Amino acid sequence: MTIVLLALAALSLITGIARAQAPPPSFFAGRSNGELRDLASDRHNDVLLRRSAATRLVMGLADAGDFEAAEAAAREFAHNIDPQAIKHVRAVRRRGHVHVAAVGALGVALGFLVTSLVARRRSIMGALPTVRRIAPIVVFFFGYAGAVGGYLATTYENGSANPFLLFAAAMIPFAMILRVWSAVGSPHLAARAFRGVAAVAATLAVGFLVVEQVNPRFLEGFGL
């Protein structure tokens, strides 16, 4: 009798675990935020179904940029939500701040660059030989970095070489333009220091914007 009771208890536990399995991602595909909220709110649904729906609702709102609604939903379903969803909201919000900073840094650098080139346009032709001399080095450096970085990225699960290749493709001509700016710009120490800071900031901005557009998952390691 004891053996039978133990067998029934084990069977009940196994079937209960099977019923408590979260639905596959395809189950939520195409569902609106309203439908996700209904699934998360319905007490008749399985606890993992409600948890998955609430998590997807919060993360979807954050990805859409509606942080107030995402945080409100996180508070509403705080009793049954994946903690990663709350971290995701904070990370996406920080990513938005970094995006604004990156666009601003790139805009400032390009603004001063264009202004300087226009003001000294007669000196541009004289700077071209310098650019031609460093062109092979620039192409090799960024080409090598893009190829090696891309290859290493593909060795990871769901990794992609695209961010590295696109960054390299964007930086090759950009580095040439920066070199022209350096050649025709003011030789004063303050001006040279500003160009250096602007070049570094613009390079970081280009890298961030490329990764953000191609595969934001690469930013998760930086808390973004």
C-alpha cells in the first residue's frame, strides 16, 4: 500500500511539473500588450503562463520606449515576474541615455570637423598625400579588427560578425576624414587636444550606434 501511495505521489508531482512548464515563445508571438496583460492577470491560467506573459509585457513596453508603463506593469505583477524583466527595463532606459549622448558626441565632432574643413578647404588638397600614406595602415587595422572580432563573435552561441564588420566599414572612411581634419586643423596644443578627444568620443559613438542597430544583445554585458 505504501508503495502504491508513493507511486501515485510521484506521478502527481511529475504531471504537475509538466503542466507548470512555461509555454514556448511562439505562443506569445503576435500578441498585443492587452492580450499579454489579460494572460498575466487571469488567475485561472497556470502560474508560469502568467509569469511569462507579465515578463514579456514589461520587456515589450521597455523596448518600445514606454518606460513609465513598463515600470507600472512591473509593480502590478511584482509578485509573479522574472526579475530579469525589471533589470531589462533599467538597462534599456540607460541605453536610451547613452544613445542620446552618442548622437550628441558624434554630432559635435562632425560639426567642428565640417566647420574646420570648410574654413580651410584650400588646404585639403595638400593634406591628401598624408592621407594616402596612412590609408593602407588604416584599412589593414580596421579590416583585421573587424575580421578577427567578427570571427570570435561567431564562435559564441547566437553570435554575429555583423557589428564588427559594419564598424570596420564605417571607421575606415571616418578615420581618413579625421586625419584630414588633423592635417588642416590648428596646430595649437588646445586645438590638437580637442580634436583627439572629439575623435575618441566619435569613435566610441559610432561603435555604440552600430551595435545598437545591429544586435543590442552585445550591449547587455555593459549593463545596457
